[in-house]
Amino acid sequence: MTTLSDIAILLIAAFGAGVLNTIAGGGTFLTFPALVFTGMPPVAANATSAVAVFPGYLAGALGFRNELGRFDRRALLRLCLITLAGGVVGSGLLLISSNAAFSVVVPFLLLAATLVFLLGDRIRAFAAAHARAVTPQGALGLFSVSVYGGYFNGGLGIVLLALFALWGMTDLHGMNGLKTGLSFVLSSISVAVFALAGLVAWPQALLMMLAATAGGYAGAPLARALPKETVRWLIAAIGFGMSAVFFWRLVAG
């Protein structure tokens, strides 16, 4: 980060990500591309992006502490341990991914995350219609989702909500609380792994953390004022646009 234009791009992207995450999610669609466009290698950009949005998960987990408190502590600890294990594996996969390999995967991940976000309500409804009780397969599902979240967390919240619906959960507030809590756990281990591996560009990350926090605060009144469909299609447009850009970069070589 050497120019004022780079700083401006990162601040605007992080602020916008904070706003989006407060309203509906999707902040990764802004922070990750902004870091790549300012010249950061894709693997480091993904790690730095994870750190940039981390405070939002902490704030969300604290906000849902009452909902989390209603879960059986032993069961919650079990879910957290599964999430940690998956997060370690996913983060480890990112560490051994070359920038060239990750650049090939990124457009597909962005496109998949956008589709998951856009079709989130339908996915949750389908999952609820095919719900079953928590089983060892449920643990495997959470582990698999956590691996994805440790590697690339775009659309993670929607996937977690769909998974909970498959488990038979129906209380949306409880589901959101568990989603936010497990997202915080997952992000914590990912950030720790990325930091220890030296992947995080701390000047950019700290700057973006401040801007994302400010954006999260500013997003609260917008969340109450904007229609849900307007926000969802706005985020989808950003996701599809970023996917197209990265596909073009991949083809252009």
C-alpha cells in the first residue's frame, strides 16, 4: 500500500463491507477484490480480508449472547470444536495454495458464494423441508462447511443457516445466534493461522478493520430503512460483477 489511491480504495471497500455485513452480509465481495486490485497477491489478499472483517463477527457474537446462552453448553462446545477443526484444515489448505492455483479457484468461489447468497431463502426452505435431527452426518456437514469457511468464507452465513435447517432447527433467532457464534470461532482460528504464517498485511488489515467497524455502525439505520430485496439484489450485482472481473483476469492471463 504505497499510494493515496490505494488507501482510498481500501477504506471505501472496507467501509462498504461493514455496511453490507450489518445489513445482510456479503462484505467479502468488496474487501477481497479491493486488496487484489491494489496489487496484493490473491492468497495474502484472502487472509488480509478475513482479518479486516473479523471485528464484525466479534460484535455479532456479543450481540447474540442471549441466544447462544440458551444452547446446551456441552453441545455448543462440541459444535465449536468441530468448527475449529474444520477451520484449521481450511486455513491450512489456503497456506499450501499457490497464488496461481488460488487465482484459478477464486472466480468459481465468488460465483458460487453469490448464487448461495441470492438463493439463500430458497436454500433454507429446501433444507427445512428435508430436515433431520443432529447426527454424526450433521457433524460431518459442519466440518465440511468450516473447511470451506477457513479457505474462503464468502456466503458462509447462508450455508450455515441452511445446514442448521437441515438439522431441524426452526428458531431463526437461535439459528442466527449460532451462525454468528460459530462464524466468530471459525474466523478466530483462521486469523490466528494466517497471522502465524505471515500472510496478513497488517497495515492494510488494521486500516480496513477501522473502516469496516465504522461501516458496520453506519449500516444499522440503513438496515432498518432499505427493503430487503433491494439490498439482496445490490449485493448480488456486486458479487456477479466481481466474479466476471476475476473470470476475465483468469482468461486474459
